[in-house]
Amino acid sequence: MDHMYIHPRPRLIDEQFRAARDIGMRFYATRGSMTRAQADGGLPPSDLVQDEDTILSDCERLVSAFHDPAPGAMGRVALGPVSMFSASERIMRESLTMAERLDLRLHTHLGEDMEEDDFCLSMYNCTPTEQFERMGWASPRTWVAHYIYPSPSEVTRMAKAGISVVQCPSSNMMIGGGSADALDMRERGIKVGLGCNGSATTDHASMWMETRNAMLLGRVSHGPAAMGAREALDMATRDGAACLGWDDEIGHLRPGACADLVIWHANEVALAGAITDPVEAWLRCGPAVAGTSIVNGRVLVENCQPTMTALKDMLREHAQQAHRIQKIA
């Protein structure tokens, strides 16, 4: 899933779907939006925001063109105003209305920064979670990123409402601003998946690293017995699928599920002493390398190398463009 909320030119998400189709990846696009520029109290510069009508029209277009609600779908669309900092109340409310009308998922950032509390207090005379509830976003169709600063009672209410949360461990540690208490939320009944966040705060974008760091954060916060590799793996698979409302088909290996799986290399010298518990060793003795990746029954990576010519061409072109942008000879 990608939360695309900067649109410097039209139809970038269309290109993401095209690339996913060419590679053979299952892709969930979240059409993000920002309407509040810095001059209006938001975060982005004015050239990166869009007006509400443009956003809503493009959301309708993307859903019509790419959203497939059928079982085994390779592409779906969700709606994702980036946060109450940077998206107007109108776009939040109308995104909810569209999501209910078209049966879509909703996504946003919530409780990511203490400044959000100050913003909501001054703008709405309440906490971010309270405004979230007032707008009707607290529902089973919603998953939120970060959620670092809620009160215990707010977490309990969100659990009862059925929302899901995405923890971004590496990004949160890179910034040094705290991270969601995944163990506490899971104990209260919230599904907590994992995310990399953007390249501005997580250079590697490795889901294996997020899973390892989620395990370590849980142990640092709650003690060495609090979280093992199996609990972290659950977050990385089944809970992540639940965030997308897709846990009936992906995130697990059962008859009738989509044939999406990764086979990890386990023959390195670093794993020589790990045969007693290979699941624990998977996160303790890393970094691990995905040797084989299968999506929808097709082998896309084998022996750590992409099998698709299109992907090899994309990687080659990406390297060329990166060198051009960074002016590297």
C-alpha cells in the first residue's frame, strides 16, 4: 500500500498501477490529499496542495478506473486525506461520505505529533481523537498511521470503534519522537500492522526491518518476554492485511487464500545456530534476505533476483534517473 498525497503532476497514481501491473505486484493505492498550505496553518508549501473539488473528482476517477472489490483483486483504491493538520474538515467529511457510498477504506495520520494536539485544541477545541470521532471517521473501515499520543481512554474507544493502526517503527526511531504502543493496542483489540513511512525518514523501506524493530520496541517498552518473533510476524502479515480490510484473502497461508508468499534464505553462516527456532531466528539473526517472492502464484523474485524483465528494466532506469537527479557521474 502506498499513501500518495503529493501530486506535483496529474495521474501519478495511474503510473503506479501501470508499474504494479507490469511487475505483477498486488497494489493498494491510497489517494491522499492535502488542502492546507503553510499559509493556512498546514505543513506543505502552497504548490503541493490541491483544492477540494480537484481532489474529490480525481478520487472518483481513480476508483472507477482501478478499484476492484472482487476476491483476488490485484488493485484497489482507498481514500486518504493526509491528516487534520493538512486536510480541511470538508475534505475529511466528504471523503468519508464517498467511502461509505462506494464501500472504500479510509486512511489518515493520527496522533503523530504533539503539535497536532495544539492545532486541534485551537481549531476544534478538542483532541485529535475527539475530532476524528466527531467527523465519523472512527469506524471499522478506517486505519490510521502512527497514533503515538492518544490517552488510554482514547485507545479503548478506538478499539471499540474497530479502527486499525499502522506502527512505523524505523521512521519513529529515526525521528526520535516516540512510537505507537503496539502491544497495548493489540491487547485492547486493535489490529496493528506495520509500515515503512516515506523515504524522508526511512531510507531502507524494508518490511523485514520494520518487523524486527517492532519486536525490539515491544521488548524495550514492556520487557523481554513481551514480544517475540511470532507476535511481530503476526503484525507484519495478518494484522497488516486487516488494516487494508483484506484479511480474508492475504496475510496468511490457508486453502483459498491468494498465493502471496515470501521464502527467506536461511542457509547463511549467521543462522548456523538457529535451528532450534527458525521463526525467532528469522528476526534475531538478520538481516534476512527474501530469496523467493511469489505474488498471485507467480514467482517474481528467485535466488534474490527479479525474474521479470520489466522489473529489471525499471531498476536500471531508476538508477539512471537517480544518478541524473543527484548529478553523479
